[in-house]
Amino acid sequence: MTWAVILPLAGALLSVLLARHAARIALGTVLATLAVDAALARAVALGGPIEHQVGGWPPPLGIRLVADGPAVLFLLLAGVVYLASTAYAARFFDRPNGARSGSPVGPGRFESAVGPASSASAVGRAGAIPHVPATRTSPRTPAGFWPVWLFLLAALDGLFLTSDLFNMYVALELLTLAGVALVAMTHDRAGTQAAIRYLLVAMVASLFFLLGISLLYAEFGVLDLEGLGEAIAPGRITAVAIPLVLLGLAVKLAIFPFHFWLPPAYGATLTPVCAVLSALAIKGPFFVLIRLVPGPFAAVIPPAIGTLIGGLALGGIVWGSLRALQQPRLKLLIAYSSVAQVGYLFLALSLALADPTGPALRGGIFFALSHGLAKAAMFLAAGAIIRSFGHDRIADLRAPQRGSHLATTALALAAVGLMGFPASGGFIGKWLIGEAAALAGRPLALAGIVGGGLLAALYLFRVLRQAFVAPDPAAGVVRAPAALEWPAFLLAVLSVLLGVASAPVLGLLP
Amino acid sequence: MSWNASLPALTLLSSLVPGLFIFGLGEERRGARTALNMAGATVKVGLVAWIARGLLGGETYTTRIPLGAGMELLLRADNLSVLFALLSSILWFVSTVYAIGYLEGSPNRSRFFGFYSVCVSATVGVAFAGNLFTFVFFYEVLALSTYPLVVHRGTRAALRAGRTYLAYTLFGSAVLLTGVLWLQALAGPVEFRPGGALPAAVLDGGGELLVIFLLLVAGMGVKAAIVPLHGWLPVAMIAPAPVSALLHAVAVVKAGAFGLVRLVHDVFGPSGIIEIGAFPILPAIATATILWGSIRALSQTRLKRLLAYSTVSQLSYVALGTSLLGPTAAIGGLAHLVHQGLMKITLFFCAGNLAETLGIHDLDEMDGVGRRMPWTMTAFTVCALGMIGVPPVAGFVSKWTLAVGGIEAGQPWVVAVLVASALLNAGYFLPVLHRVWFRPPAPLPYERDRARGEDVVPPAVGHRSVFGRRIETSWLLLLPTLTTAILALGAGLFANAPFSPLTWARFVLAGGGP
């Protein structure tokens, strides 16, 4: 079990030592980690949850690692998304020999590109190789990218396996630091600003979380979740500590109205980083929430907090969707969509508090898994499309399939998942959460779930309709490299398959 | 999984798998695409026919795919689903032939045929759905997968129509989903059962049940184009003719009407409808739709728009027949589900032939066109008369049965509605027929434009020769048109034959075999 953490850490170290082969090392590491995850998932599916005491010390002295259904599912999600994103990133950055990415689509296309609309691109024309804008060429691999990239995976895997409050804090902190470092690797002003904002917000959130768990530890003397569940009792300290912990996690999860740091961070970031952050990094704090809220906190959370969470969730769904509807750029649209989708997760959480035996928690977890696959696929596909157009202005992305057929397909499939339409995993998640809302007699939550799907359709079809518009003859389009398209496509296909093969996944959930 | 248990799933896959392969084919692979399409369509018709034969022999066909607690994909062939599946798969076969001819040489054909197949697969899923979860599942797939077909041409007008279509259809899906989740919260997972699936304790819920019923009716009603949820249908006629055929006959509106039948007979049940006090609502909506659609059709100047409003009106015969809760009326409604499909697909094929061969879209360009395209216009005439209810075309049979059923159910006003509607139908179809056969031929639109000195290209599909004789249009367009017209005529002439739609509708209501 510890291999899921040790492998990426070792890979990170190795990629520092052998920097020339870092991309290959990363790919190998991620593959091996995924194999470990799969073996662990198989063992859990067959034999139930597995516990491991690090160093053989039992709690409260030692650290307990627990691989149960949700843990292995999130491990698998991380493994799969990482595999696709790593393969993608390996091609995304410039190759050592400086080969140019992309070839023009059709011989005659670039003749028409020399027009008033693209005079800038005509300036640098040299010989047979057409000049392409900066976004169309591969950026250099930022210094230290691969070690940090693998470090993030180690932090995630550690978070999913731990069963101890302080370890959760440490893993969350490492996750944040790695995430900030990756965002900062854009080398431009917007990226640096976004990274600093991300860092400050996440640090404040961490402080809240740390303060909360410190109070709990001072009061009850345990950090292990199982032990805390037995020891915890209502009281003044608990009444302060729990809101602090929840607030810290909510900010890290970018719940409305604490979402302001997320869209700029994603909008400015390199595409593979976007995919990993949106699909996995925000699932970290969510995972902590599903460990704590239906777990040790369940008995002591005042109902008002559940209602508050539900209200914020609805606010997030509506606000995130409305903002996504206004975004002129593809990456920002997808980023705001995350704000809306996080709303679903919180809605599920609030319903799970109201009715712990209902399907809400299963729905929330399933939705999180489906969202992880679909959102990563969408960012990767967007990256391929951006590479072929050289920009991400939605209005000008006409007939994107011309430059990247598979990526456009991936975008459409992922969109079905984010809207929560069948046969995608998003539909199953939406159905379960909706079922929970109906069972709990919460018409507002039901309307939020169903209406959220409609809103998602509204903003996503702004992009999808472009696939049916006649292509703009003046736009120079290069073909996106296949290595950028396939990872997006395969992830998108997985996000749809999750909807028709949901039985084994749901079988692993409580 | 045994052979019988896998048949419904195989029927669904018989169009889905070729469709997925077609997506991957290059644009120039015309032969492979056609082979995949026709193989899928043939296998599908064969499988549904096999299932129909088996049902008569008392076999059962049920596929169950569990997706999680309370979520089960249940595909089950019963008499009602086979009626719809058979209609849909036969018309898919015919309209695929037509679409191959129609779209010859136009761009994005792989995308078109891919989504066409997905739509038909979703329709079969709707037909075979054995519980509400499965129904919603495929209903939503259908809602999404038709969008690419509506906007296929990619013009500004097509995209605008697509937006309207999406707004209506996604709204319908959302309302349906809400209603179903709410209902299942009260009643648990609902599996369709003839006579009603809801236990008496749930039906006592009163007002809440009525609201749920209205939500479900609204959800289905968007696809079934009942007033005031019909606005998308006339707008969507901008799409190519094979898409109109799909919307009006093969899949979409039929799925809505079929859903209403399921809702009334297999979810709430006639007694349940009366118990929750919903009885007068559906007949009233259906009547209003029948009349309003026809009245709107009177003032149309474009042929396809006229046909679209005619669908709005005609489709509510199905709703009316179902909602009267009497067996004979329901038989009439179900038979009309098939009859209307056969007649309407013919009319849209004819409109497509006119548009592709002669460039005719407006009614006032149709003067004397019967002389240029006698075969097409004969098919048109047969089905237009059938829509009015002239014997012996199929439309007469279903309307007659409906009227008898109305009297039987103690609702004699139905006869008045039918007569009024027939008069209105005559009011908009007969002037067209008069133009076609009795007016002197007018110059074609492109000839007229040329005479004005504009540089226009004649329509794409020219006259073709078969056995050395010139025929009026491509045989790929003419053959499907004549086939469905003959089927519509046959369904009326041989209404009491063993496999006619009317006979099958009787099986559905009788339950079990013949």
C-alpha cells in the first residue's frame, strides 16, 4: 500500500538526478503507480478494506493507513488521470531536438492566412515552414517540472490513504505547495500573479484547518479518525474547531464565494497542470471532507451547517454557470465550470448530512470521480485545440475538428459528462444526488441538481456548436499532435464508460 | 446471458456499433459507410421481426444490466415496444437509403450517419425501456444526439434552429427527470406494468401525484410537440429532409407520444389517472393541440413548415386515443402512431425530392409540379389524402377506430373534434393538391432566378436513367418514397391482416399474444 506513495516520491528523486530522461522516468513511475493502485483496488474489491500500520506501530502512537472503497477509487482516478496527463505533458513541452510541433492542415490553407486578420503571423514566414504564434509551438519544459509533477501525485496518494488528521494536513499542504509551484511555472505575469494569489489563499485556508485540528487534538487527544470518532463530543471547543476545519477545506475546494482564486489560476496555467489541478487537486480537500463529515464529525455537526453548505452549493452552481456563460475564452469557461461542479459535491455533502443512509454520499463520490475524468479530458482536449488554433477565443474556434478531430470528439464526450447526461458517469452521479434530494424532500436541492445540468448545457453548447459552423477560411489551423489528442480522447471515453459500467464502482462505495 | 435475454440489447447495438464505426470513417469512404449503414439497418429490422414473431409464440425477451442500487437498465420487448421498434427500424432502413441519395456529395456525411445511428439506437432504447430509469436514460440520449443532425448544415439559420431545439428538448428532459426522481422517491423504482405500476398507497398521495403526472406529461410533451411545447418542431424543419423524417416519423416525436402511452397505461394506469383526478387534462391538451396545429398549418407558405404543423396536430391523435382510457380509442391511437409515421415520412420524402430535384420549397412554387414529378406527387397525394382521413389510406382506419372508441368511452365529442380536424386538414392539403395537379406548370425557382439575370446553380440531384429510361429523380430518393407510400396504403387496405399495425395495436391492448 505504501508503494502508491513511495513510487512517485522515488520517481521525483530520480527525475532530479537524471534530468535528461525526466519525462520517461515520470511516465514509467506513473505506470507503475497505476499498477499498484489497480492491484490494491482488486484486493479491496475482493477482500474488503485493508489497514496498514506504518512501522508496525498501532495508533495512537503510530500512523494508520486505510485502503477502503473510496480510497482505492480515488487512487485509481489519480492514477488514470496522471497517466493521461503525463503522456500529454511529455509531448506538450518542446522536444530536446527542437522539432516543431504541428503541420499545417492542407497545403493551401496558409496562403489564405496572409490577410489583414493575421498579418502578425505573416511577419515571420520563412521558407516552407509557416510561422505559427507562440501558443502554437511547444513551450520549453520549465525547470523542475517533472519532480514537482510527481511530488503532487505522491501527496495525493498519501492523502487518499491516510486516516490521521495531522497526516491529512501534511498531505494537503504538500498538495497545495506542489500545485502552486506548477502554476508558477508559466513564466508570465498572469501566471505568477495567479500563483501568488493561489498560495496566499491556500495558506490561510491551511491555517484554519490546522487551527481546527489542533483544537480537536488539544481537546480529545487523538488524531486517528477512528479514535476521534469515538472520543469526539459536543462542546465549546468542538463548536469552534469544526467550522474552522470546514472553512479551511471549503476555501481550498473553491466553494462559492471562496472560488475567486481558482479561475485565474487555471486560466493562466499550462494545460497538463490545469488537467491535474482541476481533476485531482480539488478532489483532495473533498476527500478529506467525505472522510470527516459523514465520519467522526457526523454526530457533532449542527444542522445549520448542513443547510449553509447546501445554500453555498446552490450559489456555486448558479454563479459558476453564469460566469462560465460569459467567458470569451475556452480555458476560463472550463475553469468556471469547475466552480459550478464543486457545487454538486457540496450539495451531495449537505444531503448526506441530512440523511446519512441515503444515496447522497455515493452520488457525490461518483460524481467526483466522473467529474475528474471528464474535466481532465476537457482541459487536455482544449489544450490540443488551442495548439491547433493558436488561441482560445471561443468565438473564433470555428470547426475545431479540422485541426484536431479526436480532441473535438473528446471535448464533446467530456461535455456530456459535465452536463450529467447519459450514458456518462455524470448522469449516474446526478441521478444519485437527485434521488437523495427527492428522498430527503428537498425540492430546492433537486431543482439545483437538475437545473445545474441545464446551465452546464447552456455554457458548454457555446463551445460545441462551433464544431458545426463552417470553417473560417482565413484562420490558419495546424494539426494538433496525435500525442496530445489521444490522452484527451481516451479519458473522455472512460468518463462515458463509467456511466454504463458503474456497478463495480458503486459496489466499492458505502 | 441467454439468446433471448440478449436480443433486446443486440437490437440496440445493431445500430449503435455501426454508428460508432462510421464516426471513425474518413469522409471519402463512401462504400464502407454505406455497407455499415445498410448492414446495421438490415440486422435491426431482422432482429425486431424475430422478436415480434417470438412474442406471438409466447417467448419473453428481457435484458437486465444493473448499474447500481435502484438503477437498472432494463430492456424488455413487449407488444407495445415491438410496435414502436418495428416502425422505427423499418423507417430507419428506408430513410437511410433516402439519406444516402439525398446527401450524396455533401460534406460531413460520416458525422451525419454516425449521429443518425445513435439516434435510432436511442429510440430503440426508449421503445424497449422496461422501467422509468431506462426510459429517462435513452430519452436524454435521444435529446442530445439529435442536435448535431438539426444543425447539420451549419448555416446561421440551422444553428438558430438548433438553439431553439436544444432549449425545448433539454427543458423537457429536465422536467421529466425531476418528475421521475420525485415519483421514485414516493414509489421506489418503477417498472412498467400494463394497467399501472403504482401501488394504491402511492396513488392516494393526491395532489402531489397530480403535480408529478403533469411534470411527466410536460417532459414527454416537449418531444410529442403538444401545445404549447411544440414551438421547436416547425423551426427544426430547416434541417435536411432525412432529419425531418427522423424527427417526425422515425424517432423523436414518436418517442414523446410513445412515452405518453407508457405513462398512461403502464405507469399510472387508467384507474390511477382517474383516481388522481388527471383524467380531463390530457384529452383537453390533446384536443387543443389537434385543432391548433391544423389552424396554424392553414396559414403556412412553406411546404415543410406546413407538414411540421400537420405533425403537431396529427400526433396528438395518439395522445387523445390514449387519454380517453377506453380500449378501442387506445387501439386507434396506437395504430395512428404507426400510420402517421408512414404517411408523414412519405410527405417529407416528397418535400425533399422537390427541394433536391427542382429546388422547390414554397407552396406557390408547386404549381403543376405533378407533371414534372408524377411518381413523387402521386405518393404525396396518397398520403395527404390519408392525413385528411380519406379511405382506404391508413389514416382513415385509425381515425375511424378513434371515433368509435370515443363513443364507446362515453366521450362523443371526440367525433366532433375528428370531423373538425379532418375539415381543417382538407383545408390545407387540398389547395396544395389542386396546385400540383390542376395548375399550369410554373417556372422553377432557379429558372426564374436565371431569367432575372442572377447566377444560380441548379439543384444538385438531376434526372437519372434506369434501364435506359429517364426517371424524375435519383432512384435512391424515389424508391423509399414509393415504398413508404405503398406501406401507408397497405396498412389501410389490409387493416385486418395478421401483421397490420391495427392488428398489432389490438394485441397490445389485449395483452399477451393473439
